[in-house]
Amino acid sequence: VETAALSPAPGSSSPGTGLSGGPGRHTDTRASKLLLVKENGPPAARSHHHHRRRRRRRRAHSVVPHHFMMSIYTAESAAERVGTNASLLRASSRSAANAITGFVDTAEDDAVDSHLKRQQYLFDVAALSNKEELVGAELRLLRKTPEQFRPTLSGLYDLKLYSCLGEGQPSKLLQSRSLHIHQSDAQGWEVFDVWETLRLSHSAQFCFELKVTSGQGERDIDLRQLGFGRKGRASQERALLVVFTRTRRRESLFSEMKEDIKSSEGSAGELQLHARRRRRRR
Amino acid sequence: SAFTSRHGKRHGRKSKSRCSKKPLHVNFKELGWDDWIIAPLDYEAYHCEGVCDFPLRSHLEPTNHAIIQTLMNSMDPNSTPPSCCVPTKLSPISILYIDAGNNVVYKQYEDMVVESCGCR
């Protein structure tokens, strides 16, 4: 497969390392032949290969990358091309990180709640490996004020971020900050440093809670009025938990490939199990 | 077959050029990896190709072992093969991909692009 796909470019090297870089044309007839052999391989292998490709395609095409993750990639790869160390990541305190994972919020607003006093954000961080060293984490929440609330919005507000400890347990205040809205149409991302919280937690699920009070009278503010409502938001506008990690050993592409093979074997195993159960029932 | 040198002279005894960096365009779409790699969809990885024959040039940064092996090969090609033309310096690239949990990950992968080749 590698020989077939990794075709040396004829003559000068082709550029194209950008996001829109299209596939190069196959000019190597030997490569085309190898691809043909691969596609016409033994029927069993072919069906397994196609099954795997179909499964993986479903997975990848259902994910829309968050703007923030795309901007990290664009900035870092541009810095690489120029050969400079002046990238955003290297300039920050998280310069030790060599991987950044974006976990998208999975919670939903309660549609029947007329006054949204608090909002929960849920993240499934099970994919974080113990082998990786956590060097930073931030919670990014988009404040996007709806048109109808803009005229009455100016003023001072207190943003309070809590960690949710589960049913019946009191929430723990993590951070508090003031938000001074001068312009009615001002909006953007509120970024909270949650590294310490994430570092001390060993849970696969992570939960935060946001509460906003007015600066004057400690009055609870409806989060939708202030622009934290989830309704009608695109996936790129959802809250994002950004985790900065460093792999202790040199990361090899093989680990990613092994992970993929493992999950594909897992699904094949599940199919066999179902078939066995069906036989037993018959 | 004979190869033509930079000066246009033909040397019948050699069929391959000296060890050097050659283009290698990697296309993740053609590899079938575009289902987990978001960006880049392709990049220039380069590869090392050519012979490591006597006398070895200093820019090839040969190891002492490679120098000895090349010398042995020049004296008796049947006793030992020539040393290997391999990457001696590699650089990383940034990759944006989707992990098993459907999360988008940015990672810097080391040793993805050949910067220089040498005899080892």
C-alpha cells in the first residue's frame, strides 16, 4: 500500500502543504498496477478492507473541526514552513506541549427552563492517555449575544465557573471574574485556565458549571440573555475544552495505526459475537 | 545502464547516482488516511537514494563504521555490501487528525521530513 501511494514526484518537488492541498496525479504506472493488485486482492481480505474503509469514513466525515483547532494548525504549520520558532504555541507557557486535543461540549440546554440560571458543560476526556503529561488546559466558552437582548446588556457582571461533582453534591467554585460590557454588540470567547482542576481529576467525564450574576445586586442573570445560550449554534461555536499534552517518548505514527486496527478488530469481534449469539438462538 | 554525470560525461561502471535527497510526495488521500487526517492532505517528505561508494564525501557525514564498510566493499564487493544511504537529519510536521474518540487533535510528529541524507 505504501509503495502504491507514496509516489515520488517527477522532477521538482510539488508544494501543497496547505489545508486545501489536493491529491497529486498518479503518473507512475507501477504504482497504479500495485493499487490494482490491492483492490483485486483475495475476496476475504478485500471485504475486510472495504468494511474497514467504510467504517472509518463514517467516523471522519461526521466530525467538523472546531475553528480554534484549525487556527492552531494553520499557525503552527505556517511557522514550520517559514522555519521560525515564533509560533503561538512555542511562545506560550505551554511550549512543552507537542499535542493539543479539543474536546467539544456534549451537554444541551433545558428547553423548558424559562430562566437559565446555570449552565453545565460536559466533556468526555476518556481519550486522554495516562502516558501523556498534562501541561495545560483551558475552557473556551463563546459569548454571542442574541439581537433582542443587546439594547439592555451594558454593565458589570460576575462570571463564576464551578466544577460539578455529581448528583446531590455541592459544586466547587473554581474561578470568578468580572465581565464589563461597554458595547452592546461586544462578544467573543471567554477563556478559563482549568489545568489545575483537570490535573487533579482522574475521571473520564469532566463537568463544569457557569453562573452569572449582575455586578450590582448579586442577581442571577439568564445565561441566554448574556449570550451563552446553545440554541442554534454550529458545532464550531460550542464550548471547547482544550488540553495541552506532551508525550514522554517519541510519538510514532504506528500508535495511531495500531489504535485504528484495534478498533477495527473490535468491531469485527463484535460482529462475530452477534453471529454466534444468532446461531445459538436458532 | 550508464548514467550521465553533471558534466555530461558518461561513466559505464555506475548505474546509480551518489547518495542524495530525492522528492517523495506523500498524499494521505491516496494512502486512505484522509478519513482520520484532516490536514495536511499531502506534503513533501523526500527520501534518500543513491550509492555510498568509495571515496565517501564528507557532506554525507559517514560514521566510522560506514567508512570501514565502504573501504571493504571497494576492495572486495563480494565480501561486504556498500554502506546504506539513509536520512541523517529529519524535521517534524504538524498534523490535525481525528482520534478514536472523535476528538480533533493537533500533534507535532517528529521525523516526518528528510532534511539530509548520509551513509551509515
